[in-house]
Amino acid sequence: MTQHLAAPTAPASGTRTDWWRDAVIYQVYPRSFADGNGDGMGDLAGIRARLPYLRDLGVDAVWLSPFYSSPQADAGYDVADYRAIDPMFGDLHDADALLRDAHALGLRVIVDLVPNHSSDQHDWFQRALREGPGSPLRERYHFRPGKGADGELPPNDWESIFGGPAWTRVEDGEWYLHLFAPEQPDFNWEHPAVRDEFRSILRFWLDMGVDGFRVDVAHGLVKAEGLPDLGTHDQLKLLGNDAMPFFDQDGVHEIYRSWRAVLAEYAGNDLGPAGSGGRGQGSGARILVAEAWTPTVERAAAYVRPDEMHQAFNFHYLGTYWDAAELRAVIDESLAAMRPVGAPATWVLSNHDVTRHATRFANPPGLGTQLCTPGDRELGLRRARAATLLMLALPGSAYVYQGEELGLPDVTDLPDEVRQDPSFVRASGQDGFRDGCRVPIPWTVDGPSHGFGAGGSWLPQPAGWGELSVQAQTGDPDSTLELYRRALHVRRTQPGLGAGDSLEWLDAPEGVLAFRREGFVCTANTTGAPVRMPAPGRVLLANTAVEIVDGTTELPADTTAWWAV
Ligand code: NOJ
């Protein structure tokens, strides 16, 4: 029989300055979470109204993807004004109200900071364009003359991550660098004005009361001196595996040390009914999280040295398939890399840039993290639920992407004409795009946009979305939503979960992971068949029913079980 422990709901992190070490952080993608004004686009009012749902789910903090003033060439990762909210999401009063409500409910709020590039509509860039070659404003970006007799060739051979050249020529003949879309010109981080501006932006949001920042493209700010050619046109294949002249340069670390010093000036926020922005617990409670795609976990660990950031996303874990040997290797590597720098390991399975893990695991291994085939949905969901329980049992902090608690798959059949991801338009021929994981989430069985809002939804929701809604799953003990709720509540009360920086592997049959933490054992069967093994203790939670007969269990296929020992 599957057994579930009743778990108290007291916040685990409310009074701690190091709450982030074992926090479960829920990513809200504002466009697609909840629409408060019925215009088909998610907004801050919608998020605010759903905060009690997140409190009840049992997460510690919320990370909000960008809501700043933006032309939305890359869904808000193209910021025109870092101190303003885009009207489609609300205004600064809404942000203030959201922060206060979240804190009063015991939830921390991390915002996205986009320092590698601005929007081409940013005032600095527009002035740089107007003022022409030689303008001091051009030095805040990477403007260069072209190569060739008439400067008709780009200054170097770098390619945009979204496909095509990383340079665009402007009317006066100069070129500017954009590692992403042409609407996202890269800042020149050698320029003191850029450094000053971002320290000031940090203070603006810290004064507003945010609990930290997820730093976009944290590995990209500094470029190799002289912007040297890469010497290959197969650049996208090298990304994430090889050293690149525009990523993970040693110079980025000085920037994060200066940011850490800014954060250290701020005390943490009070949480709970008396939540009050800006005051409260001692310094060290506001955090920096690196979105840094590095060739190795060791390189990622450099971003979380004691005087730099607090956490870095573990994309090596996200990229690992549902396979015991591969998972064990990446877990060991991650813990070993983080331990010497004293940072918590982090774990993540889904986000707004990759195919949801319920769909990745529905497909065969080796296809990467951007797929466009639905695969075997039932298999994918079973594995996804097991993978989540494994992730939540590991020592460190875990990230949950909105909708994964509903077991949502990627929407793989969006018509081309509704897609908005710039990489779809620019990288034609490339498989898999990011709109499929960004479809607005279903809250109710029926109704316009399944309770997302009173109107439609900016990306169409597929048939069957209502059956996956919060309403449909609430109270159903077998639902994925109730599994997440129970798991998060057990995690708050079971000392062996989340905390610490190590685990003890136990002998287990092939294809099964088994490890012990204080008072607790986790077993994960990644194979497609049941595996007979001694029952390590009493079942706390499992994603499928686990039978125990005479001290022995047949751990079902694709099942993770948590055991009290
Ligand atoms: C990483 C973000 O997660 C992604 O959505 C965005 O397109 C790029 N950075 C560029 O900002």
C-alpha cells in the first residue's frame, strides 16, 4: 500500500537568512501563469491573485521571469526600461502589492535581471543609433566597423544563439553585436557606465523589497579581448561544451563580486503576516542565481564562490535522461563541485527554454532538451513524476517550473503562425522551439482559457487541457498536483530532505538508485520493469503504489519511493 504522512504546513524558511540553501523555488512565467484583466496575456494582478495557491503548494519562493517594459521581441528578455513594468503586465504599484502579499504569505520573490543585453528600444541604444559613429553612447554597446572593402562583412564570425550572424549593420555602416536576436544588442561590460547602471538597478529592486535576482546569461557579459573569430560555422553545436570567446570569461566574476557587495548592504525581508519589505532579518538573505551554461559543473561552481552568487542552475542535471547510471554520475559531480565552494547544489528539470520533462521522458534518450514530438505521454508522465520525487529528495535547492506540478506536457503541435519564439523564426530547420512549454496553464476544467483569464490565451491551449487543470486535479489523491503538494509538505518536515551537501549511496539492483540521508532513504527505479529489493523502511511517499510483503518490495517501473528509516 502507498502510505502518506500527514505533514504540518509551517514554513521551513521563514526566519532564516540562508533559506536559499534548501529552498524550492517556483518559476512563474508571467505571460502564461494567470491573466487578471482578461486580455489573453498573463499579468502581475493574475499572479497576485494566485499567490495563495503557491503558498498551499508548499514552495518557499517564486522566481518571476521578466515583466519589465519591453517590446517583447524575446518575450521580455529584451528590456527597454529596467525600472518600469510593461503595461501589459501592470505597473510598479502592482509589483509592490505583489511583493507585500507574497511576503505576508511567507513566500520570497526573486526577479529576473537581464544584464547581457538590452532591447534595441532602450534609450541608450536609440541615442547611440541617432548620434552615429564616434558617439560615446556607442561605447556602451559593441559597435564596430565591418570587414571587407566597404565594411560589408560582419566584424567577426560569431553567430547568434537564435541562428544567423551575431552582428547587424545599421544605416551608417557600423555593425553591432547581439548574441541573441538583433533586437537584443549586447552591452559592453568594460564600460564603467554599464557597471554603475546595473548596480543602481539592483538597488532599485532591492529597495522595492525583492529577495533576489535570477541573472540571465550570467556567463555572457564579458567577451574575450579583441572579439576574436571562432573559426567555425558550426558554432551552435559547440555551445555548452567548449570554451567560447563570448561565454564564461574569467572577467565576469569581478562583476558578481561587486553585486554581492551591494546585496550585503540589505537585510532580508520579514515574512509572515507582518511582512514588511526592506527590513527584517540579517544580511545574506537576498540572493543571486546564475543562469550560466558552462561546459562543466566545475566551471558553474566558480559563479557561486563565497563572495559571488548564491546559486547556479544545474543545467547538467536538466540535460540528463531518466537513467540511473547517468543520474548518479551527474548527482555526484554536482555535489562534488559545489562542496568546496560551500554553495548548495541545485536541481531543475524544466523551465521556459526547454521541452517539459514529461515530454522529454516520453521520447527516447539522446534527443536533447528541445523536442517537437509528443512521444508516449503516459510513460513520460510516469517518469516525470518519479524524476520529480528524486529531485526533491536531493540535498540542495530545487526549481519547479509552472505547470509541471500538473504534469503538463509540451504542446508539440502549435501552428507555425501562432508561434512567437524568435528562435523559431531565425533558426529555421532547427527542431523544437520554446513556445511549446509556454502555453498558458489551465486552472479550471471549463471556461474561457480554462481559468487562465476571462478571455483567450496568447498561445492556444490544446484539447484536453481542462482535464489537467488545477480544479480537475485538486482532491484526487492520484493526481500529479496532489503528489507535488504531498512531496513539498513532506520535504518541509523530514530532516533528511533538501538540507546538507552529501548523500550515501546504497547498493541497489541495476537501473535503481538508492541513497540514504539522515532518517530517510530514497529509491528510484528508472527501468521499465518492477525490481524486487528489500524494503528499506516505511513508505513516506511514492509516485505509484508500492507493495511491501515480508520486508520485500517489488518497486514498480519508473517509480521513486521515499522511505522513513
Ligand atoms: C535565457 C532566457 O532564459 C531565454 O529565455 C532568453 O531567450 C535568453 N536568455 C536571452 O535573454
